[in-house]
Amino acid sequence: PGRVIELAAYFARLPLETQHRTLVLRSAMRLAHKHRNFRMAMGFAQQLLEIIPANDPSAAKAQRLIAVCQRNPTDEVDVAYDPVLPFKVCGKSLTPIYESAIPQNVATSNSEQFPPITIREALTSLGGTNFRPEYRGELDPVSDLALIGTPKP
């Protein structure tokens, strides 16, 4: 469940149109709550309340969820996600590539397979997608046109 919550959290950070972001935040909020990540669910609910009208039915649900989560603001499942630090997502492993120092508070549930890295260590493809260094020389799965880490012409 940790990886599913993590992917939902990454998706919730994308710059989407309001109606799409509303759907993503509602989904992430429900998913985090279902897996007893109450602090994370509360964060998604607060973001949702910032973008929807007060009379929207989702607003009442988000407010109720916040009230429930405030009684026990903990996360049971470790997730490699920091809601504040900017990051890019690797186009192949779908793991974060942090733009600055790797945060101390990020739980690394998949750290053995994908240890946290910074943007300075990342490679880009012809299309500008970011990748972890271990994918150098492989075919870019996003564009299927260029090899990862090769210089742009």
C-alpha cells in the first residue's frame, strides 16, 4: 500500500487544471485515509478545501475527514514523499528526484532498490524527462526515440 499512496501523492503535486486536481486530491485523500495515513490524508483534504467552493459536497467530506484525522495525526505506512520539497519524478522508476538535498524525514520504503538522489545526479532524455543514473544508455520509455543520458544534438 505504501507505493500506491506514494504514487497518488506524486500525482497530486502535478500542475493540473482545477477539476482534474480536485479528482486527484479526493482520490489521494481517500486512499491515504483507507491505509490509516491520517496526517497525509489531512494534508490532501486541506489542499482540496483550498480549490473547491465551500458549498461543494466534497468540502463537507474533506472537513469531516480533517476532524477525524486531527484526533490521531499519524501515518501508519512509511511513504517516500515530502509534501514541501520540490522534486521531479524519474520517468522509469517513478521515484522522486529531489531538486536540492535529500530530506532527512523522507521514509525510504523502497530505498534498497532506489536510494534517494538529487537532480544533480539525474540524467535527462531528449524530451527532457528526468531519469536515475542507473538507466544511462537505455531507451527512453517515454519517447521511445533516444537513449537516456545522451547529449542533445
